[in-house]
Amino acid sequence: MCEFVVYLKGKDGTRREVARNIVVPKRKEGKTLHMDVICSVTTLENAIVQEVNTLTQELILVPS
């Protein structure tokens, strides 16, 4: 199973880790939801997916 580390990328290009061990990322009602392996959900508003990389197991978000 592929578990992602989720980063929020700032305007200056720096990345901040916002979630770890994510197995289900999805968009719902204008929010980005990230469910981890123990079914805990991290919710981010005003962020969209820029990149999904299965080789490095990274999911990169940017402000919307």
C-alpha cells in the first residue's frame, strides 16, 4: 500500500509537512481531506493538489 507524506508548498517554494501516512486523499465541498492508515482525517481549506508522486510517496498541495 502506498502511504503519502503531504506537503503544503508556499509561494516562496518552501514546503511544510501537513500530514503523514495518508492513504485516501480527496476533495469534498471545497476542502482537501486526507485520511491516514488509522482513519484519522486531516482537513485543509484553500489548498489543491499540484503533484502526486508515487516514487517518493509525496503529495504536494498549493494554496488555491
